[in-house]
Amino acid sequence: MAINIDVASKRGATPANRETVTTNIPGEQMAVNSPSIDSQSVTVPGSQTSIPAPPPEKGTVRIDAKIATDTGAPQAVRNEKFYLLDKDVETVLSEAGLQPIEGQTLTNSLGLSILYPDRYADFHRNALRAINNHIKYSGTTDTAGTAQLKNVNPDSYYLFGVTRKGNGFAIWSSPVSIIPGQNALNLSPQPVTQIQNSG
């Protein structure tokens, strides 16, 4: 915007002897008072600026856990802890030097030791100690079988959980990737491994 302002070259000069000074002011609207008044009024139009919120740096994880019952109807896993580990359970137990219960994998041995903690006390104690060293985050399910984990660093983890059901157990051990923001882990109903012979 260009504003023309008359400036007298000397006091009492006639209009013919006046100079014209042009001042360029980019962008804004200006109101300039009479040259005889030593003041200037600037009007800046208002603006509404919308600044988007920064993206979240961490994630929240919602776990929805169910087991598959004999009737086929899924049942919520209540009051059980679920964990995000930095390694899968089988690797954790193997690197800790644990030997599986005869005829079982290390993961199923863990299930047996949780089902019968007195019978397999040594394995149970050593397995839990080994797993504890690899826990990054944990949460306990409510009556609907859901657990919330907050402030989780985005990364790759292994979801681990175990529950007892009657004369059996169900174990979750799956790789998961957590991203910033909301993460929903809707676990497929896990079948229960039934123990036919407890002796």
C-alpha cells in the first residue's frame, strides 16, 4: 500500500513548492492523520490463528482379552496382568537357563508351574524372576477383560499374559508394534490347554 504525504520544504511554502514523499507499507491497513498533527494511528486487522496440537509422542494401549470356553462362547479374562516384554517368553526362559518340564515346551512349562505352583516351585520361581527382568509395561484387566497401559514408548514388544481356567491354562505370547497415540489390542479368544493327568 502506498500513502502520499505532503511535506513542506519550508515554513509557509505554497502547494506548488511542496515535495511528495511516498512510503510503502506492505500488507496492513493504515490510517494517517493530518500532517499538522504529530500522531499516527495504525489499525491492524484481527486474525484467528489455529495452531494444530503436536502429535503424541507416546502411546496408550487398550488390551481386550478373552478365552475360548468349551461351549465356544468367549469369556472375558478378569483380574489378570498382561505385560509388554522386550523378548518373547520362550526366549526369556531359554536365556535364563531353565529346563522345560518333561514332555513340555518352556512356555507350556510356565503354564503348568502357574497351575501347580507347589509341584513346580523351582521352575515357577525362576521363570517369574526371569520374566520380571524383561517387563517394560504392565496392566491388569478389569471385569470386562480390558486393561489400559499408558505412556508407552512406541516400539516393538511381545505381549505376554497367562490365566488359569479350571484344570487348564491359557497363555498369550505375541509380537506387537506400538505407535504414538491410541493402540487397541483385541486379542483373539485364546483356547485353554487342559491338563488331563495331574499326577
